[in-house]
Amino acid sequence: MLVQDREDGVSKSPKGPKPIRERSSIPLSRTPNRFNGAKNLDFSTWVSENLYKILTILLLISTIAIFFYLRSAAGDTTTLLCLQSTQTHSIRPEFPKINWNNIPAILDKSTPYANFRSEKWVVVSVSDYPSDSLRKLGRIKEWQVLAVGNSKTPKDWNLKGTIFLSLEMQAKLGFRVVDYLPYDSYVRKTVGYLFAIQHGAKKILDVDDRGDVIDDDIGKHFDVELIGEDARQEVILQYSHDNPNRTVVNPYIHFGQRSVWPRGLPLENVGEIGHEEFYTEIFGGKQLIQQGISNGLPDVDSVFYFTRKAGFEAFDIRFDEHAPKVALPQGTMVPVNSFNTLFHSSAFWGLMLPVSVSTMASDVLRGYWTQRLLWEIGGYVVVYPPTIHRYDRIEGYPFSEEKDLHVNVGRLTKFLVAWRSSKHRLFEKILELSYAMAEEGFWTVQDVKFTAAWLQDLLAVGYMQPRLMSLELDRPRASIGHGDRKEFVPQKLPSVHLGVEEIGTVNYEIANLIKWRKNFGNVVLIIFCSGPVERTALEWRLLYGRIFKTVIILSDQKNVDLAVEKGNLDYMYRYAPKIFDRYTSAEGFLFLQDDTILNYWNLLQADKSKLWIANKVSKSWHAVPVSNKSDWFVKQADVVKKVVATMPVHLQVNYKETMKSDETLTICSSEIFYIPRRFVSDFVDLVNLVGNLDMHHKVAMPMFFTAMDSPQNFDSVLNSMIYKKKPPGNLTTFYSAEAPAIHPWKVSSEQEFIKLIRIMAAGDPLLMELV
């Protein structure tokens, strides 16, 4: 009764309505009273008694009026229904207000990479431990890999040479977009794009961690350089604009697969399998977005995946790698994904991944949105032949994950082609289009706010928005003459179907069972012989070959009979990679000049997993002020700067943490140093970075070592070596069996070698067996 009274009892006064069970008698008992007394004729009293009825009628009339107003304004109820489907957003979202001229800079103050810069970046989302494909990506020269984590990523995720942004690190970067990103999605790559731009990116390869770059060479497939000497100044085939009603094409047909279609292609276009009647041509240089094809498992939608898959056999679809790349004219679009796409800096604004749509639709909607805006700056998308191989190891995802594509993408392409803006700056157009797409229901007001945050973050990290170019969409299209028609007939490739032996034995190897052989038996010794090799080469092998895996001798003059290889001491580091390749199972590599004596028995306690070099020996390793020296020092310092600028992140960070100033040049005579197996790849990378630049060995080695690891991590075994600039008169007093190495000590004849052996016998009595 209490509940019923609370619900039905509008007023507690005696004149209020009676309980529900007595309402049936109200009309009979109150009808005569309608004509009683002047009190009932009083207008104010009547309004007071019927106020709730009046308000109800007015509210109903207002609702009907608003409904018909919206219906007439929109032409149909599509907009209303789409916007009503959003959760708590208003029917017309509020347009963000941005003061474009007052956006403070955002600097990296929270990561160890504040001073790191690189022009070429690979951005990937990671949800599991590093895949083999990702490890291969990390070894591609000149490209810095950036892995962006999410809530699924293991806390101890780590991959050498790769920058990893955990959720905690992302939160500290100060980007506005972080507030809009889901925790468990790959769209958090948006943070990675901003981070790369903040750290000098000019090219960003957008990939996933399941693809292997074909031939491990990104530049071989994509046009990484659009201007300058390295740019390919060539003509590019372009789809014809002859059919103004065609807004989207299937690029897989051009590359030999007519029955395969990409994710994001409108389903109504799937049946269009005929090849192009003809193409046109354009000049290269503005292909700001380059979409690569994927062999193996290409980017296909769930409809294709589940209707073409037989049993449990994996897809292994191949495309024509020799087919020419093909461009899209204004007014025609192509699906663009986040699996294998290269963005140039003028298109970085188009990297934003929307957050209010499903993850399987996010990158495709981004691609269409970006293509439309790309026309505003005169850029275009080009589709390239296979650039990666993706293995079919994915788990099936439900069709519902792509609902935003299959329902809206056909309408979206038509909307984008017809969209126009009168704004005078690109970022204003971008925000206006994002707002228009929310009005049309392609995404929600959340992405309008996200776009505003994204654009402000771009400006805050130093990105310069490109200038607009006049559009020709509304002008009559130029007719295509017979001479402008270029023919290319695609192949018809088979459609979907289910599925060191080590050499160089040491000459004169003896005494293999001595105790030092066990410690250094898997270390390669490399000696540079500056003296007459015909007098000393065999002796060096006799001395050190008893201990080390093998002894390689280099000299200015090659001698086949003595197995002496040609080398140049000024560029000694250039020969190391070939030696590394010959001894892939070696534990490490020890370099020695023949004017330095190695007391190997004093190296037993050294850590063979660390770097060794005489960095604490002041006469061997020293910094030289460049300003007060000759042109040679200035040129060497300039070469160092060039190489450091191209180093991968882990090498560059190490180097800059050690070398605080560019005004000095570090010189190391490099008579002796050791490289363990785990640093071999870094050493080879550094040699490749130097390339043909004229960098002296004495300059290269300190740069290499400080880049590979921090000096505090070097093993200190060589710190106590005896080091002099010139040998003393009495070598007997100069030598010490307790030192790890002695410099200088010259051996140029057999007699001098015998004297040395007898002196070294103080540390190794077995040496007396040699003389």
C-alpha cells in the first residue's frame, strides 16, 4: 500500500485524486459538478487543478515539432538514428575550439631517449613477447623499431635495439591523445607515432609483428626517398579517372589475384574482377602514403577468410612481385591498412587511428579519411608489389568485429568524395571532416575530440602542417587521349590453395692440453702484422696458436703460402665482419697488433661476455680538443657526427651518455681489444653505418665501443697493462709477467722472437719447449 500510494498519490490534499480502486466512479460522481458554482469558472483555479495535463500536452507538441524539424533538415532519419545510437553524446556534437597559435611544446622528459633522433621508424603494437618477425625487423639497417605496449603486453617485454613504450611510459609522455585510447588495443600505436615524430621521424613504416620484410630490405620495395639523389625519379602507372562513378578499386587484381579482395573493400565491389582497360601515368614524388601488398596471408576480411578456408590449412597467397606499382587518382580510393604501409612526413597527420569504432575497422576508416584529405595537399596513395610475407597463424575473429566496415564503408567512400571544405589550413579541414563524419555516424563525438587532441599533439611535438593545394575535383576532368592510355594486363596467378663448417686449422698447433686452452679455446685471435710476415707470421701462430681457437694474421701484403690475409691498419675494423662470418660459433674475437705482447695467463679472470679495451690507459685512450688541432681531426670529428646521427637507438643513447661534448675527439691506438659474441651484431651494424666514410681505425674503435656499451660495463682486465709511447733501452726490465699486456714490443726477426719467448716463459714455463 505504501508503494502504491507513493506512485499514484499526486497530492495529499483532500481534493487530490482517489486511490486507483475508486477511480472507476470518478466520471459519474464529478460530471454534475462541472456546472456547479462560480469557483469552477475561475480561470486561475482551473489552471491550478489541470496544470499537469497542460504540461504533458505542451511537451508532446514540442517533441513532435522537434522530430519533424530534424527530419526536414536532414532529408531522412539516417543522421538522427546514427547519432541516437551513440551512448551519451548529443545529437549534434560540439565543435572543438582550438587556439592554433598557442599550443605549448611537449618535450620528452620522462624516457632515456630524450636526445635520440632517427629519421626512419618502424612502429608496431605488441601484445606478446617478441616474435621472430619482430626480431628480424629490428635487424634492418637504418630503421629504428618502436614497440607500443598495451594492457596485454608482458611486463618484462624487452628486445635489444628496440624502443619499448609500456603503458606507464606512455602515460608520462604528456600527450593529450592518451586520455582517449583504450588500454587493450593496438590503436595505442597513436602514441608511438607521436613519439617517433617527436624524435626526428621523416618516414614511418606502419606494420604488425607477424610479417617478414622480403629480402630484409625496406628500401628495395618502397620509395623511401622522394627527393634528392636517392629518389627514384620515375613515372608511375595510375588508375584511370575515366569512370567518375567509381570511388574504390580492388588493387589485388592489378597484382594477379582477381578472386581475392582486401579488408575494407565494399562488399558490393567484390564481384568486379575484370582488369583495367587502360591506365594513365603520373610523375613520382608525391606518393606520400605507400601501401604494400602482403604475400602469405594478405589483408583480407572475415568474409573471405571464413568462406575460402578449407580445413585447417593456412593461406599462402602469392602476388605478382614484378607488377608495377600503381597510384590512385583524386576521386578514387583503395583500402589502406596498418600492417604494411609507409607514411612520409607530409602525411603524418593521417596516422591517427580512430577510437570509437571496432579495432578491425579503425585502420581502414583511417585510410579512407586520410586519402580524402591527402588530395588537399596534392598527395596520393600508391600500392606496391609484395613487400612482406605474413604467415597465417591468426585466430579467427568474429564477423561482428568488422561491422563498421561492411555496413558503412560503401557509403563512406561516396561521402568523402563529395565532401568539400572552405577552410584555409589543413588542420582546420581535418577537424572539420572529423566533425562531419561524426554527424554522419561513421564514428562518434569521441573521435572528434580525439582528432582535436591529436592535431594539438602534432603541433606540440614540432610537426609542421603541410600547405594546401588547389583541388580540381569540381573542375571538368581532362579527357584521356589515345596517347595517354597505358596498357598493363595483370597475370592470373593461382588463386587460394590450401594450403659452418669452420676452416683454417692453426698451423703448428701444439700443447693443446694446457690449462689456458680450455679458457680461450673458442676465442679467435686476430693479429695485424706490420713487420716482415715471412719472418714472424709462423712464430705468432706458434706462440698463440696453442691457446686460441685459431690465429688470423693480417698484413699490408697478402701472402698465400703463409696464410696471411691483406689488410689496412688504418681501416682495420672493416675486415672484422668477414672474419665474424667465418667463425659463427666462436665465443669472442680478440684483436692484437704485433707491437703488443699478450700475457694470456693473466686474462683468465676476465669476463668473456664483456668488452675489453684500454680505455683507462691514458696514453692509449685520450680526448683531443678539435678546435686546436689540424684539419684531419676536424674531418674525423665531422665523420663521427654523421655516423652517430644514423645509429640505432641503443647505440646512439650509449654513445651520447659517454661522450658529453662534440668539441672533443676521442682517440684510441687500439693495440688490443676484445669483442664477445653478443656484441658482434652491433659491431657489424656500426661498420655498415660508417660504410665508405673516411674514418680512421683509431677514431672508429672508441666510437664503436662507447656505442656498444657503457664504459662502466667494460671488463677492467686491460687497465693494468704496461703502456709506453716508446720502448725503453732494456726490454728485460720493461717486461712484467704480472701485466695482462705489454706495449710496445717489436719483433721483426726469429732471434727477437726467441728472446721474447724466453722472457714470457716467466709466466708460462711450457713456452721453453718451443725454443
